[in-house]
Amino acid sequence: MANVATTPRPPATQEEVWATLDRVAKYHEESVKWRKDWEERQAEADRRQAEADKRRDEEYKERKEEYEARKEEHERWRERFEREKAESDKKLDRVSKNMGGINHSLGQLVETLIAARLWEKFSAYPYNLKRAYQRIPVYNEKNHTLTDIDILLVDGEWAMAVEVKREADNVGDVDHHVGRMARIKKYPPAEVVGKKLLGAIAGGVVSPDVRDKAHEAGFFVLELKGESVDLLPPPEDFVPSEW
């Protein structure tokens, strides 16, 4: 193959060299500025994330401390009760007989204290739940016991099934109560027939996780404070579930 003659490229002029160097310098300057801007934005994003993580950790720590304090308070109350119970067995036996042979275990005492004038806690709602029952069984069509209702509050229009726990610290209890509500609705006791059904969870101590999940499920949440009971404030968007 014959060699093809090529015209040699003339050397760059001084102006062209300086123009090329100027473009390279500007590109480098823009690259440095872009990288600096990116690093500043990334640093700001990292700072905000760190602040959010810190706030979340502080909130979790506060909620945990609050729960532990309530649990300690409940333990002190339980120890006091057991000590006084040991000192007054005869008196408690008489009280037990007068109340129809109720066994005053700690769990049943919590249930009894919570049941007392419980309807007053719902004065902000359109309920008049002045009738209260305890340990209401729920039967299926074969007369087999499916579950029972710890406390049942009723009026002419509404019924509320309250599940009572000595320590409400297991979120699985909320799911279990949701299932119980479905069974009550399907096989309603005589006190529930024809009424709108509501639900609530009450405990001597209620953990923040149980409280939040119960509110998400549309349950009211109550907690024992000494010998009285408080209705824990629900979130602003709370809507009680009806079964």
C-alpha cells in the first residue's frame, strides 16, 4: 500500500496554549467549587441526620425511663399489698365471702380497682356506660366457651369490652384483644346483643409500646394509678373502633 502523505499540523501558537491553559484552570476551579459545595451539602445532611438520631434516642430514653419508673411504682405498690395481705388474711377472707367468693389475687384486685366507677372516665365521649359486669363468658353455637370479658361496660346503645392486665407490656396482647373483639361480635353475650361494640385495654402498668399499638387499633387505654385509674390521652387523630 502506498504511503499517504499527510500535512503536518503546525505547532500551537502562544495564544492557543494560553487559551488551553485558561480553560483547564477554569475547569479545575469549577471542579473544586462543585466538590466543596457537595461536601458542604453532605455535611449539612449528616448534621441533620445526627440531630434527628439524637432526638430519637433521647425520646426513646425518656419513654423507657418513664416506663421503668411506672413499673417500679407498681412493684412498690404490689409489695405493699402483699405485705398487708399477709397481715390481714382473716379480714380479706370475710371480704372475699361478701363479694361472692372472689379470690383476691393481685390480678383480680387490679381488675376490681379498675372496674370501680370506670364509666366516669369516658365523660368526654357520647357514652353512658354505668352498668359494669366482670368475667362475662362468650360461648359459641355449641355452647363451648371461646373467651371471656374481664370487664364489660354497657348502656342502651354501647358496650365496651375491657381487657385487664396486671402488667400490659406485651404488644401481642393487643392483637389478642382484636381477635377477642371479633369473637364477641360474632357470638355476643346477652348484654352486648344489639349494641355498638367498643374495646379498651387496662393495666396496672401499661408500656408505651402497648399504649401506642392499642390506640392504633382503636382501643381506649387505661392505667392504674394508686387506687384510681386514668384514661391515657389518645393521639389527636384517634378514632375509637366499632365492631
